[in-house]
Amino acid sequence: MWKTIAIAGATAAVIGGAGTAALAASGTPTPTASVPPSSSASLNPGAGSATDTGRTQARKRMAVGRLRGAVHASWVSQDKKTGTFTTHEAIRGQVTAVSATSITVRAADSVTRTYVLNASTKVHSRATKAAASISDVKAGDRVLVAGTGTTTLTAVRVVETQKQ
């Protein structure tokens, strides 16, 4: 379950700017403001909540802003039930090669990643806002690919963000 949440969060962060989801999926605790017991807010529990919410929202907006500019990322998550670790990879860039079994993407900083495609790989088009097929993706298209693996990367999701 955490694997799915982490990948979905990363996809949302890079494409739609939902960096909060990626932050939550990565297991990083969201910092919250605390009010010292000596302050007057401790006498009135509702007094600090608006400020705390404002600070938390500001931190989330900052995280989203940082993640919007990401061109590629790698992170590790741990399944709390089994204790196993999963390495996740994501890249946003231009397709340099695509076939029924693999996709190669070059990011803006010239980093290139090749992902294996399988029956579990989901393909989505932002232009049609619907599911798509890997045959719809062509060299030159702009995409986001999120997957798992260390030496061999397997694509979990391919999102076509812009046609050539």
C-alpha cells in the first residue's frame, strides 16, 4: 500500500504540484507549529489553531514549490507491515525512445533513464485526461515516468504531459 501511495504522491507532485502528497508518501513528517505552555494560547485552545494552520499551509506551499521544479528524483520508502524497503525513481522530460517493452526519457539536465514497461504499467494522457496506451507515446513527447527498482527500473506510471 505504501508503495502505491508513494508513487501516486510523486506523480502528483511533479505533474500537478501536489507536493504535499509526495511529502506524506515519502514518510517525512510534516512539521507543525507548537505553542509553548506559557503562552496565552494555552488558556484558549482555539486561539493558536488559525496560526498553526497558517504555518502548516505555508510549509506545504514551500514544499510544493520545490517539487514543481524537480526533473528527476529517487527515494526509498519502507512498508510498515513487512519492513521491506522499496526504491522509487521518477523522471520528467522528453522521450528519446519508446517501444512496447521500454521507454527512455531525458531530463532537462541531460540525465537519461530507461524503464521497463509491463502489463502493470499505467499510461495516462493529460491532453485527453484519460487512460492511454504506450503506443500513443512517441519520441519527442514530454512525459513523467514513475517507477521502482535500483539496477533495472520498472515503470509503474507513464503520464504524457505534452505531445510533440
